[in-house]
Amino acid sequence: NLKALIQVKQGLVQDTTQSIISFSSDYNNRAFSITPVGATVTPTLFFERYDQTAGHWLGFSRNEVQREGLTFNTWDNDGERFFVSCHARFNKNITAEGIIMQGTWNGTTGKPEAGILSIESGNTIWSGSDFLAIGDHLSNSFTNVMARSFNQQSTLSSKTNIEAVDPKYALDLVNKTDIRSYQYKSDVALGKTKRYTSLIIDDVNDVSQYYAPDEFTNEERTGRDDGSAVGYLFLAIQELTRRIKTLEDKLNG
């Protein structure tokens, strides 16, 4: 219960009965207190560098009544003033009012690894060596993705071993592909009735029940390759146009 200026340059200050030291500041009678379980600073904890310009500081504050919890501030709240020099784990929500910059991770420049990223409404984002998936990672089902447009890379500089494709072969391939209407099991489980129409990749039977050529699927045969399918449809239409033109020429003498 000592109320005075206490100046300790070296050594230990301890109350032998309670092990509590309290320092007052203005009307706050416990601005700084030390107990056996730790130190408490109310309302703000500041740190100042001994060789830094006066007024430059960093500290933790609870002065912002609009927010819950604790805020961390630097002397100008600008620039790279605060660093986490080890792995950090956040068990609650993270809100960024500025830009989250991508740096280094495990010695690899610009490649932080999140593993599985959970987003609102129960969806997740995960990736493999050559894909990025959005949906339910546990059930390996996928969700709808909305955008103004989807652009697939198609520049000449990115391609090699370019070959022509026979339009007759393209038309034949399109005609042989089995197209069916179906529902997804995950939709039916939720009571949805939406039906889809496309080719079906048979990953159940040893002998496929539906013909889906490799030209219209990805290399692993786990999904459609709509980009290539569109290319073959172009060729099929060109072949049909050629045949119609030939018939029109014959009819017109």
C-alpha cells in the first residue's frame, strides 16, 4: 500500500505476502500492476526506443470504445512497423483494412501455403499440382462459380506442337459422344431439382456405360475440358456448313 514514486534501477521489488506491485497514474490507481500471473497495463502500454526520435512509439491500446479487444498502434500507423518473426496462429476472425501483402514462406519467394481456405457459407478453396477447386473439400463436391466471363489462356506464345484437326473427325467425335441429362447427388440430398446436361465420365464401371472421348475431358478424366469441346464444336459446325454449301450448289445447278 505504498503510495510514492518508486524508482528501481536494478534488483527485485516484492511484497512478501501478496507478490503484487501497483503503480498509479492520475485517477487510475492500478495503471501498472504486477502479480504472480503476469503484468497488467491499463489502459495503454507503450514502448519507446532509446535511440528513436521523440514521439515515435508503438503500443497496445484499449482506448477505442467502438471495438472489442485490443488494438496495436505505431507512432504513425504507417509503414512496416510491426513484424511477426515466426509462425502466427489466429483462432478468431482476421480483418484487414489495408492490403495483405504476399512475401516469402519457407524460403520460397511469394508462395505462402494456406492448405485449405474456408470461406463463408461452408465452402472451401483447395488446390492440387494443376487445379484449383471451390466447394466442399471433405465430400469432394463443387459449388457454382459466378463471374462476368471466364478467360482461358490461348495465346500463340504459350503453345507448341500445333496441328490441324480434320473437321470430319471432329463431327464424327461429336456425334458419337453420349450426352445425358442428370442431377448431382449432393443437390438431391438438399432437395434441389436442377438438372444438367453434358457428357458423363464413367469413373465407376470397368467398361464405361457412356462414351466420353479423351478430347473432351481433362487428362485425369475427372472433369470436362469445355475449352477443347468448344473447339471441336467449331470444327463440326464448319464441316456441316461445308456440306450444306455443297448441297446448295447442287440444288442451284
